[in-house]
Amino acid sequence: MSTPRTHHRNWDEFRWEQEIRRDERRINCYFRTLPSCLDLPGEEEMVNGTIAAQSDLLSGVTVSNGTSAPWSYLQLPEDEGEDHDDNSRPEGRRPGEYLIESIDKLASQWNVHCALKQDIQYAALSIACAYAKLLARCADFLDVPYNNIPLKRCLGKRCLFDLLELNTFLEMFAESAPGECAFAEFQQKRLIALREQLSNMLAQCK
């Protein structure tokens, strides 16, 4: 298996942000290209070829075999260089696990509430996707060890942005579907409480 070169460990927060933005542009390109190649022979190679032809989408990171790798490939194993404080976490649980559980519960409630309502399915689906994005981002934030503070802070800030974006989507949804206003506002209030918890976790990344 290829192993990441170590220069990325000296990146600052700005450099990580550049790499994550490039990774997201690459993901967007993938899904824009996929419909034209779907179910064709060599589908994956065709999509990857389109991405590789755009130099600005290639990662600034190289691995030992000379190929580029997305930023997520570079995360260190949890036990590599990380200081563990046995007094800082409840037994059997990792820091921030409650945050993931709370977001997952809100997402599940949202999906169950909207699943059979045909008149709001399109708007409800966009919010479900926003919940999925927030969950993935928070999981990345929690998984990065504290020996990589620049990456952890970068992801934490993006978590806050994604949470605020989701809150805005819920506000717009409530305005467009007055009958769902109470449920949307309930979700917004819970997200505001989670935003404070997430902000406190980010403040600890020093």
C-alpha cells in the first residue's frame, strides 16, 4: 500500500483549507461527469480521466508511488503521536461522540417526518443531504488527532459553516411550507444548541 509523504504534517490551516476546497471541486466534477458515463464500459476510468485532465483538481499531495491522494488519505492513525488523557473521556466513548449521536438523531427524525409527504419531498431531500454532509464533516473533525491542530481547526470551522447552512435551509423550508413550520423550528433550536457545543470543541483546538 502507498504511504503518504510526511510534508503535509507541516501544513498550516490555510494550506489544509486549499486542499479541502480542491477535493470538493474534484467531487463536484465527479458527479457532473458521471451521468454521461453511467453504465458504460470503463465508467470509472472515464470519469477519473476527466478529472485527471484538469490540473487544478489534482491533489497537491503525493504518495510514495507518485500518484496524488485526497486530503482524507493523509489522516494519521489514531494512536500515531496522539496524546491520550484517560481522564478526559468517559470509558468506552470518545470525545464528541454525543455530537454525532445528536445530529444523527435529528437527521433520522427529519427523514421519518418527511418520508411520505409528497408535496415537500424535493425540499426535504435537500435538507436530508445537508444533514448527511454535516454528519460526515463532524466525523472527520473528530477523527483527526490533536497532533494535527491545523487540519482539526480547518474541519471544525467547516462543521460550523455546514451547521449554519443547514439552519438556513430549515428557515427557508419553514417559510415555503407553513404547515411544517413547528417541526422545522424545533430542529433549528436543537441545531443552535449543538452549534454552541461544537464551538466549544473548536475552541479547545489550540
